[in-house]
Amino acid sequence: MALPNRFLEELKSRVSLATVIGRRVRLIRNGRNLKACCPFHNEKTASFYIYDDHYHCFGCGAHGDAISFEMAAGGLSFMEAIEALAAEAGLEVPQPDPREREREARAHSLEEVMEAACAFFQQRLRLPEGRDGLAYLESQRGLSEATIAHFRLGYAPPGGALRAHLRREGLDDTTLAEAGLIGRPEDTSRAPYDMFRDRVIFPIRDRKGRVVSFGGRVLGDGKPKYLNGPESPLFSKSRLLYGLFEARDAIRETGEAIVAEGYMDVIALAAAGFAQTVAPLGTALTESQIELLWSLAPEPVLCFDGDEAGQRAAHRALDRALPLLTPGRSLRFALLPPGQDPDDLLRGRGPGAMRAALDAALPMAELCWRVLRARNRVDTPERRAALERDIERTVEGIADRSVAQQYRAALRDRFWTEVRGARGGGRSGSGGRRPGGKDRATVAVPFAAVPTGALPARRLQEGLMLAVLLNHPELFDQVAERMGMLAFSDPGLSNLRADLLVACDARLQGGEPLDRDDILDHLRNAGHGAMLDHVLGPSVSLHAAFARPSATPESALRGWEDAVAQHCRTAILDDCRAAEEHLALEMTEEALDRLKALQAVRSRIFDLPEGDGI
């Protein structure tokens, strides 16, 4: 009896063939693919090649997929191999169904229907009736003929043109409705209607390149702006990714998977050289899609728009992925400037700016901390305790114990250094509720204007370091790497630092000069105006002439080096004090070990006897 073909395909998409084979033989990189000495016959020269979805030995002829490999290499039956791989992929094996062959035959006929519809849409784009659709793609979106052809973009005319065309080909309405190409009105006396009318068409293909559904963008002011085909025997939007077929070779070659928000983001990024881009199908990333991404790359980069909707999408992806984490599998988050999507960034700043944004993507643990920090005020002991409880709840949701342990250590580290170390916490710019405002949980935590009174030493040093680079961007190459590695105590200054480094790097990548005024304008437009006024104002510059625009580059660099050294000394003292306070409250082995480790670092920095203070 047969298992559902959809289940078998999802199983093979979730399991990395290279991982399955790599457990038994040593893999060797061979261009975009892998090879090994064949496990099925003795050989000294590798002739066993591993591709995206199959393996082939040019020595003995062995050929197959992950299921057949487990059967041959492990001596398993078909169902035993299925059960082993399904357990690894987190899937439940359905009961075999004798009617499955009939359903597969029906699905195959629907594939032919979808291919015919795709060809129809492609043809109509090139006819006079499709000129508005073609103008949208070429003139408004700047797509080339090659890109339009690569993604098989098309146009759906108004009215019932598709239904009429396919009925002339001998197809009935039942088949067209099952494929998701037509809808039936509630008034049964009226004729069925085309699902897509007067829309630019984006074919949705499965991993093997078969057209399984369509997306359509309306031309004009109609609603909805984007329309996806309905669920069908071929199409489940929660289990597929747009652009995966087109992106899979680039993902394998680069080892990187980029996840954008929509069809046009994928196409714009691919046209700009980021062919390894995919997108969910009009919904937040699902567990199945995350598992599918992990079968392609260990740390996909999620690139969302720099607006509130994009931030919410990042939060949902974070929540969905946390329970699924295992060693070596994570996500990173590229946060674009406010109000910009990938197409805006590419048009305005070029591929170099996009590459810089991707390279600066936040690790998942960093975003997790920012979200936790943004939704918790810390200005009272009770609120700090609530943040600690929130950290524990987050960690408890991670199923893999080793990953959970690492997250607990990382998040508590941040709590000790940024919250307990501040002793009283709750700076107005630290997240949570702003005066007069509502609670917000956003990726880029908003910050209130900074008072100009006396500044804590560590925060002053951070302001001085930023002032040097803001006033002397020509020093970027000499200070960027170290500045990026420092643990800033102030979240507002930390966010400004991140965007400053990205802005400088993007200009260098694009061959642009590092112009001070241009960079400052960019940062103000990105929402850092209040923080810039603080860093470049007298509350910082009065403390050090080297941070002013009038300083020579040599003097500025020497002063920057001194500020870094002092920052490191201040940071370790703050960390030690926080650890001592924590040990006084919780006399645990973990707290004692942390204090000893910090005191050892302090001793090396200040040349004190180790263990001083215990």
C-alpha cells in the first residue's frame, strides 16, 4: 500500500541528503556539490556524487534519494527507513492508503492543467492585452526580459479568458476548480469565474519545478493587492516557499538562504545578484517552512521590511523557530532601515548596501534579547524579576536541552551586564513603556532624548567612540572590527553603532566616499536624531577634544584607542559588581563560577592577584 506522495516529498525536503550520507562517509566539496568514496563498493578515488535531491555513483551505478540510501546503507525496509527519517524530521508517518495511487494519478493530471495555465499567462503578457502588465514589470519594477522569463511571469486578462481557453482544450469546470484556477459563485445560475483577472501572475513552483499554484498582483487600485491561489491537491501554502526552485542551486553554491517577504522582493534580490532568495506565501513563516529552510542552509537570513509589519514578522518567526532549534541550526535577522523594503534599498543604494545589511544580520539570540528587553521595564526590583521570569519562560520553550542551556547562559549574561549592572535600570531609552506612550515590542527599540547631565563612565566612553567615527568616518577601516565586537551598555548607542557601521560599509562596498554629512543625514532619516544630538553635543564632546570634528585623524584615533581601553576596564568592573550582587542574592555554584571567571579577567586587566574580592 502507498504512502501519500505529498508526505514523501515533504519528508525528503526536510531531510538533508548530505547530512544523511555524511553520517556514514566523509564528504568532499566538489564545486557546488559534494562527493565521497562510495559506501557500496570499495574504491580509492571518490566517484559517489551527492546532489540536491539524489546521489549517483559513477563507479557502481548506485543511485537514489535519502530513503533508498537509508535502506541500502542501513539494511532497512522501506517503512523502517521512512520511520527513521520521519523521526529525524519531526514528521508523523501517515497510515498507508490503498486509494493513494488514484489520488496521485489525479494530481499528475492537475500538474498538466497548471502547466497549460502558466503557458497561457506567459503568452498573454506578450500580447497587446498584456501591455499594462509588461509595463509594470519592466518600467515600474525595472525587470529585464531574462528575469521575467526566468520566473515565468505572466498576465491574467480580465473576464473569463483562462477558463474559456482551457475549456477549448477539453478541460471541465470540476478540474479547473480543483486546480484552484476558477471560483464558483454562490448563485449557481451564474457561470464560474477566473480566479485571477487583470493581474500580473507569479507562478509558484515546487522543489522539482512543477507549477502548483499562482500568485497575482492587481493592476490599479483593486483589492486585494496580492492574491494567492487556494489550497489544492497540489498546493499547500504553509509547506512551500516562493522561488525555491529558482534559488536552490544558488543556495547550495553559496551556503546561504535569504528569506524575503514577498514575490517582488525575491525577484528584485535575484535580479541584483542574490539568487539564493525565497519567500513565504503570504503568511508568517510556518514550522514546515523553517524546517525546509534548514534542510538547505544551517542559518537562513530573514530579511524583512523596516516597518512595523516587518518587525512583527520578525517576532513571529522568532517565536515559531525557538522551539525548533537544535545544535547548529538557527536564524539570523537582517533589519532594514525604517520604511524601506529590499527593492527600495537596492534602487537607492545598490547591491553593496544590501550585502552589508545581510552581513550585519542579528543572531537569533540577540534578537531574542532585544524583544525580551523591549517588553519589560526594569526600573523596580519587581519588574527586573519579571524580566528574569520572561527569560526563563522563553528558554523553557526550546525543546533541545543543550540549546536551551546555551540560551539561558547568554540571556542571563545580558541580564547581569545590562540590567543588574546598571543597578536601578530603567533608563528611558531601554525599552518597555515610553513616558506617555503604550507598551511596544519592536525590533528597533525606540529611545527618548538623552539628558545632558553627568554621564555614567561606560556610557560616556561609548559616546566618545561613536563621536570619533561620526566626525572622522575615514577611520572606519581602522576601528570598525573592534567597535563591532564591544559590548555596549546602552541599547540606544548600540543601535546607533550598528547602523553607523552598516552605513559606512555599504558606501565603501558601493565605491562611494565616506562623507560625514551624508552619513549623518542617513542616520537621522533612520530615526537616530535624538541619539546623534546627544553623541555630538557638548555632554560628550566637552570631555575630549579628540572626538570633535576639528581634531586631526591621528589625534582622533589615539583618543579612540584610549576610550576603548577605558571602556573595557569599566565594563569588567561593572560586570564584577553585578556578579557580586547576584551571588549575594543567590548562593549557587553557577553564580560563584561566574564571579570567579570575571575576577580572573579583571586581574589580568588591572594586574591584581586572582581571586581578589572573594
